[in-house]
Amino acid sequence: MKYYLLQYKPFLLFLLKFFLTYGILTFLYQGYLNSFGFDKIDGITQAVGRNTKQLLDLFGAPFSFDKNENESYLRLFYDGKYVARIIEGCNSVSVLILFVSFVVSFSGTLKATLLFLFGGVALIYILNAVRIAVLCVLLFYFPEQEAFLHRIFFPLFIYGFVFLLWILWISNFSKYAKKNTPV
């Protein structure tokens, strides 16, 4: 029995690290969200809304958003037309928790792991703001494509990017990365 478990030790350690990290981060994030109640917008979602507006302002886009104190989402307007809303699930935190959990599970050196985590989190957050900005513009011009854009294209976009980061991490920086040895 002991040999059997030792045979799968790397896999079992991966699972333990992944679910432990995922559970702790999810618990902490849920506690953070609970501090806002059901009818308030959390600070991270508000920051994503502000950053999306800043991004669109760079291009001179006629974009605005507003929040009603009795609603738990931000309403997004493009050229005065309501196009979308940002809810807590749009702020990329769940994707970030998944990303961090995976990188920690395949950890490398402490320095490499921390640098990759900080860089990856920043890139995913920025890409998420870009995703929301582009989605707003596309929904303004192509409202009939909402289901495809919101449910298929942009989730593939953000999760595809995270998947590429994971591949980069595993193949170059984790302790499982192949080491090039001279022949």
C-alpha cells in the first residue's frame, strides 16, 4: 500500500496543493464579498469598472458607467446607450484564484513562483479590463451577437490566455520544467 501511494506522490501533492490553495483563496474572497452585503458593489468590481473606463478614455470612446447604491452591479454605457453590466463574476477574481492555485501546485523556486504569480495576476487583470472594454464596444455595434460574444468568445479569450500562461509556467519555470542538458 505504501509503495502504491509513493508511486502517485507527485500527483497527490499536486492535488493537495491545488485544492488547499483554491479553498483558502476562495474562503478569503468569499469573506471579502460578504463584507459588502447583497446590494453593494465590491471594491474590486468597482476598480475593474474604473479601469475599463480609463482604457476606453485613452481611445476617446464615449463610455461611462454608473452604480446605484441599491444594486450589486455597474451599468455600462457606450455613447449614452446601456450595453452591459459588470457584476462580481466579471472582475476576474475567480480566474485569478484558479491561476494562482495552479501555479502554486506546480511551484518552482520561491522567487520564480512569486514573480510569475505577480506578473500573471497583473496581466490577467489588465486583459480582463480590455475584454470588458472591447465587449462593450462590440455589444454597442452588434447587440444581436451578445450570446456569442459574452458566453463563448470572451470566455475562450480569457481562459485561453490563462491556459497559455500555465503552459509557459510548467514548461519553463516550474520544478517540472524540462532542463536542457547539453549532449
